[in-house]
Amino acid sequence: MSVHLLLSAGRGPQECAWALAKLLHRLETDATRHDLRTDREQTVPGDRPGTYRSALVRITGAGAEAFAASWTGTLCWQAPSPYRPATSRKNWYVIARPCQVGTQRTTFAETDVDVVACRTGGPGGQHRNKASTAVRATHRPTGIVVVVDTERQFSLNRRIAMRLLRERIEHDDDAAERAVITDRWHIHDELVRGNPTRTERPGKA
């Protein structure tokens, strides 16, 4: 069992990037206590050394999903600013959300395609109307269907149908991957300051 958790400082000040680094370390320590493994798969550094604008963490092990849920939501690091001693603010917020990483690409194989000869109307004369030269091809794993009748030979229409199916599947896979990336970026804008689901402080075990 593994879960990806994205932590983001959103559009917050540099202290939020500092808070994210602190919360990330606290999360990793907590995961170790629960016999879980964490891997930082992607990090975006902040303006200050040792800080992060975002971090993508993979949590692996029994109970990973429940553990990730306990770290999901608005997280608060409660401590004075290390950069602006004069400010009285002590609450610095970070958003944490489970997210999908990547999508499974569809492997295209002609053995997964059901091909049926059929007749279609339209231009082409009597030969096209009487002979079953058109092709109806169905890709069983995805349910995608194409009908091709552009050529007067069944074999040529079949070849075109296979090409169209392959292109349609690749297009759909690309669209799914873009949607996953877009959803992940939306997490950065979901940060709501105040009413945190979890508050951590320096020295807290």
C-alpha cells in the first residue's frame, strides 16, 4: 500500500516554506514511528536555504492510507518567524492533500480489437453498397469504436481503423495525464489559513 501526499506552502510568505520543511521532517519522523517508509519524490525549494515551496512524498506500508489521512488538510507550524523577529505572527500554514501521480498508459494490441465487416451507404456506387468492405473496429479494453469506409477494400479499411484506434487511445491517455497534473497544481491554491486540522510545534514529540 502506498499513498502520495503533496504538501504546499501555496502563495504564503517565506515562513510558510520554512514551516513546510519543519512539517515534512515531523511527518517523516511520525511515519517511522508507525513503521512506514517515506520517499521525497519531488521537492520545490523555497527562497531560503533548507525551505520548500512544495514536496511530494510517497508513503509506503501497512496503514499508509490512514496515516496520510491524519496529515491531510491545513497544517499549522506554530513558532516565531526566523526571518522577521519583529512580527508577532506565530502560525504558518501549509496544505497537504493526497494526489494521483502519473497514469497507466494503455498498451495497444490488435488482438484486443474486434473487427466486423459491414456495409455503409453514401458515395461509392453499387460495389460499396453490396459488398461488406467497411470496418467496424472495437477496442475491448477501452470500449472505443471506429467505423471506416473510406476505401473500397476491406483490408485497407481495417488498416486505417487500427491506426485510428491507436491514435485515439494515445490521445485519451495524454488527456488523462494532463488532467492529473492539472489537479495536482490546483492543490497549491487550496490553502485556507486558520482552523488547521493539525498543529505542530518545535520540541513536540
